[in-house]
Amino acid sequence: MGDVVTGDTGHELRALDGIKVFEFGMAVASPFAGRNLAAHGADVFKIESPTSPDIVRLIGSAWLRDNEDLAPVVPDSSPYLSELNADKRSVALDVKQAPGLAAARRLIVECDVFIANFRANVLATLGLDYESVKAIKPDIVYVQLPGFGSDPELPYYPYMAWGPNQAPLVGIDDLTGHAGREPAGVATVSIPDYYAALHATFSVLAGLEHRDQTGESVHVDISQFEATIALLGPFAMECALTGHGQSRIGNRSVWYAPEGVYPCTGHERWIAISCEDDDQWTALDQLAAQGWADDERFSTSAARMENVDFLDEAVAGWTSGFANEDLAHRLQARGVAAHIVATNEDLIGDTQLRERGSFMTRPNVR
């Protein structure tokens, strides 16, 4: 590990020290991008309307909801608020009013980066579109993350987009769940928001480098819709070339078997097992001692794929007699990729995470 670089004051230097960011958005996409920038030293000003604050404030901590005395601080206790806005400055400005917009413009002049995830037409209506911001800050790095881009000529331009309804729109939900059943969806984690935020983070870094080299402003227009579809590029290419569209296969693989999640002893205890080649299959077979190697249905990789229903049933019957942690260790010792399907409780008590100090208790300074 390399030495930590420090400045004249002895403080650790971070990559974005001295960079100021005007972050204008809500929920996940631009706030998560802003949080990434803040983590690397940027001074991020999170702008919220005092009359219409960030929607994540609606999700307060569950233990506070029934406490009438603490009701006023419930919005500040939202776990999403801390997750997405750590290390930022919180600034209340009503940019729909002339004084608030004027204050926002004065702050933008002092900033290097403008980042927003409101609809493009909303930014234009408020006078905070790229051309308007560039007029007051000629070298601004302007990154916007509307759901469908900022070109008003495009069909989806006026549509509102939220991560949970972007996921089915881009095709993610169609891939989740088991064959023959309805799509399971990914409702608890907004994949499109977080993925677009990563695109935005790298766009800011590239934009800052371009600005430093040329002195010019930069406008990056990220369509969350297109950024998330990029995740599914191989599937789209396969469909275009072969006409075959991939759909739901549960926990299975299209390349090898067994690959899946199998039951173990105890309530809702599971193990994930992947046998990617014949060596791993042989190791699994020897540990199980169920005579699978003598079964023609499982004798080759192709045969196992063809008879995957029977194979999964056989493996599940075997795993159900073991505690998942014990079986995971046995399989790992033989070179088979396996691990428990961890619950939240498993993670909190995980020795690896504890040794690395992944979970820390810190006071809420809000």
C-alpha cells in the first residue's frame, strides 16, 4: 500500500480537494453521484427546496415513527439521507422564487461542477439549463441525468422517470424470477439510479480534466434509460444477431450446471453453488457420494444442462441435510465455489466485515 499524500497542513489530500459542486436533485441518481464526489474531497452543496425537500426525507427511521416527541426530526433520520448525502453541505433554496434563484446563481459562479437529475424541461423552465448556467459560469462542468436525455425532439423527453419504473422499462425485470412465472422485479434497490450515478461520477472526472486542459465548459447529457440498457448489452446483441431473447431462468446459468441456490437445514437457510467446469463437478460429486457420476444424465456438461431440472432436484435433496455454513466450508475446501445466502443478521455478525471495520457507529451530527 502506498504512502498517504499530505499537504502543508499535514492533512490527507484527496483527489477532488478544492472542487466545488452545485448538486440540484433528489432521491438517488445525482445525490449518489454527489456523495461519490464528496467522498474524494469535493465541497458539495446539496440544494433542496424548503417547501419541497428531497423525497428521501419521507422515509424516516422506523423506531422514531411512533414517538410523538421526536416526530419533527423523523425526516432527518432517514437512512437514505445519510447514505446519499454524507459529507455535503445542506442548502435550502427555493429556486422557483426570484431571491432563491438569484442566490443559486451566485453560488453557481463559485462552483466547478453543476449536477442535476431533474427532468430536462424542469431545468429549462427554472432557467438552470446548460446554456443558462454556462452564461454565468463559462467553464462549468455541467452533468445532467434526466430519465431520457435532454433533446426535446425525442419521444420520451417529457416523461418522468423513477428507478423502480425504469427497471421494467429497460428490461431488467424481465430477467428476474423463474421461468414460467411472472417477473419478480427488483423493487427494493433502484439499479438504474445507482448505475446512472456511476456514469455521472466518471463524467464529472472526465469533464474536469477536459476543462483543465482547454478552459472550456463541458455538457454531459446522461440518459438514465440508455445508461441502464448498457448493462444488458450482451443480451441485446444476442437477440439482434440470433433472434433469441433471453428471459427468466431463476438462479441458473446458461453456460453450466449445477448453478443455483439450494435449501439447507433451518428456516430460510440456503447455499449458493456454482460448478463452472468438470473438475468442480467431480469435487462436488465426490463430496456428495450420491452416485451422480454413474448417472448418464449428469455424465457430461452438456448432459447436465439438458437435465438441469433433475440435477437441481438431486442437489437440493442432498444440501437440505446440511447447515449452510458447514456445507459452504466443505465445498470451498474442495475448490467448489459456494457460499451461504447471507441474511442481514449474517452480515452484521460476519467476521470478515468486523475485522475490516466495515460497520462503525458514529453520531448523527444533523
